[in-house]
Amino acid sequence: MIVWHALGNDSEQKLIELTDRFNAQDTGVTVTLEKTGNYGETLARLADAPADARPNAVLVDHRGIQDLAVSRLVVPPAECEVDPAPLLPVIEATYTLSDELLAMPYNVSTPVLVFDRSQFLAAGLDPANPPLTLDELNAASAQIVESGVAPHGLVVYDGYGPWFITQYNSRRGEVTALPDNGRGGELATSVNFGTPEVTESFNWLVEEVDSGRA
């Protein structure tokens, strides 16, 4: 069984570990992993590969669901007798298009805020009540910097931009791709990144960086 993937770091190591564990069980099926570059390269390679050169399974991120739906190059999990019952509803919805579950998630991720309890205490903040809003995060960040505990109160991953749009839109109940994030039976054909809410969020982030707090 050939599996294409584009994972790296801890996710790749976990996949290798699970694969080795499975292969050690001597089930009669041997899984061979093949790293294919990034997700875009993986999808392009899948589209170009002749039928006899395609893998048995391919790992792509949620952005590849529309491509897989259009290509019809994958067999939906339901046809493989895979039970999606353990999936959280929001996870199942992410990998579903037109009421059909197109993929089984190997792992899912979302941005989270991690804070240093010792720095909170040193700055006079209560670690039992971490910030829950951007305004609260701004205030906590400023207090950490002003107290001299750390040169910055917030460190943001430099690839956070797409998450900043999609996650905040999701929390506000707004769509990012039109129509209906591509989930209503009609494939998404455009995106709307210029809403006042998205602009306000990015202006907040720019201000944090420019001020030195982030």
C-alpha cells in the first residue's frame, strides 16, 4: 500500500511511527510512505499521474477537498467501510462537500494561544484568567513589556495570515469563500478578504508589531 504525504516535523514523525507499528503487526499489508513535497505539489502530481502510478491513499490538507471533489480521483470513505462516527461534527463538516465525506482526517490543527505562566506572574497578571479577546491580549502584552519581564508580550507565527482570516471569520459566523465557503453544493469561485472585520483584525496585528508589543 502506497501512501503519499506532505507532512513534516512532528506530524511526519508520528506518521512514520504509526506506519512502523502497523507494519510490525504482519497483517499481510505493508504500508510504504512517500513524501511528495507540499500539498499543492501533491495534488498536482496526483492529477498528472496515470492510474497505475497513483497511491492507495494520499494525505492533503483541508484546502485540497475541492480539488479532490472536482478530480473524482479519490474513493469516499463511505465506500471503504470507514466509520466516521468518532469525528467531531465540526471536523466532519470540514471534510464534507455536498453531504459527502470526502476524506478521513489524519490530524487537524487550529491556532491556539500559549502563555508563559511564570511571566504572567512576574508581570502581575493572573494566569488563571488568561486573555480571551484581542483587547485583553493587547492589555496583557503591554503589561508584560512595560514590566520588563520580556521584550515582547506576543509572538506570532509568520504564516498566521491565512489562519487569521479563516479562523476569525469562522468565529464571527462569516464565510471566506463565495458562495457559502463552497459547502452548499456549488463550488467556491471567489474569496472575500476585504471585509471591514478582516481589515480591522489585520490592523490590530500590524499595530501590535509596530508598537513592539508583538
